[in-house]
Amino acid sequence: MELKAAIEARTSVRVFSDEQVSLDDVKEMVRLAGLAPSVNNFQPWRYIAILNKDLLNRMAEVVTDKIENLPSSKSIAASNVKKQVTWFSTFFKDAPVVLVLITKPYETVLESAVELTHDQINLLRNHPDIQSAGASIQNILLAAVDMGYGACWLSGAMFAREEIEEMLKIKAPEKVLAFVVIGKPRSEHKPKIKPNLAESMEIIA
């Protein structure tokens, strides 16, 4: 599949068939993820592939518990909204594969030249480490489409980041940043219609 076709075909898939995902395919997706641009070519990432259903269910349980215990507003729809958010944050438990993106603080030479902390520099540069991670995940999403799979970028599970880090034995300074679920779509998923950004692009000549 050509790159343009993969980009146009990509859409978020959250319901999967029982068909297994080839581990070799997962490894290839992660290899391609590592080719994404990163700040100072530091490549502040690694991935964990989770296939274990018991672990995924335990992760989903702690996420559900975290959302249920969020302070509720007085809105009539509060309960239904929480249930909806819970589903969108825990559907990963039914996916064949869940990739967990683990990051670590990047090292910048600027810290040795200015009287600013790492966090201050990171804020001024608008978190280039997180931007780099986004590029890495996009590579996985497009690779999944190219290889005949469906995938979804997931952040809702971050409600229980600390608990999940403990389950996965992630130690500081590393941390969990995001999740990607991968599998064969249960049904056809057509990409959502999105505005043509080129039509609203400002051009300064």
C-alpha cells in the first residue's frame, strides 16, 4: 500500500475479531516506530507488547475504578458520561495486542549552557519529547493499516498510570505515556470525513 493510501484509509478501530495478530508483524510495526523523528535523535522510547488477557483485564479494572471515583458533577448526564468514558478507556482489554509506549526524559545540551532546569527548557520547547512520541505512534498506526490491521491510539488508560506502571514494573525516570491497540477489525471501518486543512491553510508569502 502506498503511503498516501494508508494515511487516507487510517481510522480508529476499537472492536476486533478473534483473529490473532502475528508477533512478527507487531515487531515490524515497532521497528518502524523507532524510525520516527525524535528530539536530538534521542529516541526517548521503548515499547511493551501485552498479549496476556489476565493482565489486560487487571489493567482495565484499575482504570474503571479510577474513573468511577472521579468527583462527579451535578449534571443529570454525569453517570452516563462516566460509563461512556470508561468504555472508551478500557476497550483495550478485548484487543489481541496492546502496545504500551514507555518514555524517559530526554537529555539536552542546552542544560549545560543556561541557568534553566530541564523542566523549564522542556516547557519552553513545548514538550518535544511528547511530540516525538506522537510521531512514533503515528508510524505504528500507518504500519498497521498497511499490514491489514486496525489500530487505535489510546490515552484513557492513563487515568491509572501509576497502577499500570506498577503492574509493568516501570521504574522512574521511565514512565508510561500512551497505548496503541492492534487487531483485525470485526467489521469494515470507513474513515471519518475530515476537513481539508489545505483549504483553510494560511499562506504567508
